[in-house]
Amino acid sequence: MNIVAGLLNQTITTISSTTIDGYGAKTLTSVYSDINCRWQEKFQSVLDNKGQEVLAKIEVWLPNMFNNSVVSIDIDYIFLYNSITYEVIAFTNHVNMLGEREYIKVFLK
């Protein structure tokens, strides 16, 4: 039983991956749609993938599973929530006492 499942009471419209072509044009590809989450607006310092300290505006908790598939997040993903787009700064996996992943915590700007 997932202890945070009852806390995931908001819905992210879309989580998309991004690719940039040789001309610098960005293409978004939807990875997840209408995924439940816990959305918290709070400012906090986090380390990005380059080890730089960055100010995150949003902390999101995502479920481990969605539509019978394991959820995975990458640093180039874009989140759409309430018609506003957010970029991923960093993410961490939270595990239970058995070493199983319970949820993903994502930091956005």
C-alpha cells in the first residue's frame, strides 16, 4: 500500500519530453496526461543536474505507477498545470523501508 496515494489529489494536465532539432526548435512529446499529483507552491533551494544551487518554485509528488506503467521523469521534461508550463530542475525517488520506490518528488521552476 502506498502511503502517499491519498495525498495525490491534484491533476497535472500534461508532462512532456522535449527535443531540440539542429535549428534550435523545441518539440514537445506528451509522456503523461491527467496524472494525479501533490502540487505544492513553495520556494526552496535545490541542486540542478549541473550541481548549481537553483531556486525551485514548485514541489510535485508523482505516483510510482500510472496506467499500469512505472512513472519515470527526466530533466528535460515540461509540466503543464493550470495552463502554465514549468521546467524540471531536479527530482528524487522516495523509497519505503523495503527499498521500494513510493513516489517521485520533482522540483520545478
